[in-house]
Amino acid sequence: MASIPGAIPDTLLDESASCIESAPGPSSSNVQPDSFKTEFHPKSGHPTTVDSFSKFDRSQHNVPRSLIDDNSEPWHPFHTPADFEFSEIAHKSALNKDQTNRLLALIQKLCKGKAKLTLQSHHDVTEAWNRAAKLITLVSGSFDFGAHTNWKNKLSC
């Protein structure tokens, strides 16, 4: 019989089927319609589990119902609306740990009067960078890039 290019050989299918059948844990006959079975990687050491969807409802988390239904503090569990707003901006901006810590340190300096911030908008930031760019030493002349044979050997500015 001819084999199909790219098909999985029957020997591999037989081996994987035997692995699945011998997986430890609850049998398929124990799984109810409203349940799901979790099989972990064999080297994890975790047994296969079968859980009911009802196990994962909100009542299992011991959160007082008053906090769930109370909209008087929509920023909860953050301490203040500003804490929430900062955290949301940092998250949406994908700031890493160091960037977040540096920005918080700057904000704390500003709040304590140890620093002054004059920038008011994105436009102000862009203009400041444009002024800084004018201070950079301009380079002109020809440059030899002989080590890079797939590029032009000379670059003229």
C-alpha cells in the first residue's frame, strides 16, 4: 500500500494511542457532561483530574458579596483611583518592572517637590527631543565599510 506524503506512520499512531490509553487518572466513564478532565505532562508529577464546572463559581473565592455588587469604589482592589489609573496606563503601555519603578520614583519626587516637570503634552515632549537633536554633532564625509562586502563599499553623507 502506498503511503501519503506527510502522513504520520501507523507505528507512531499505535505508540501514541497506547500512551493515551495507559495515562493514569480517572477513566472517561467517570467524566460527567458538566465536567472537564485535565491531563498534565507525565513529567509534571501531577495526576489527571476531573472537575465540575460548578467548582469554579464566584462563591468559592470568599469575596464579600457587598464588594462584588458595590460600585461606589470601582477601582477596588486598588487603594485609590489614581493607583488604578497609573496601573492601567503602565499595563497598557507594556512598561517593564524597571520602567514602572523609574516612573513611580519620578512621580514621588514631583509630589514631594524635589523635581519640576514643565512638559504638558506629547507635543512638548516631541519639541524637547527636536531641540536635543540639534545639539548632536553632525557627521559628514565618506566612510569605508570594507568589511561589509554585500553593502556599497563607500557611504557618502
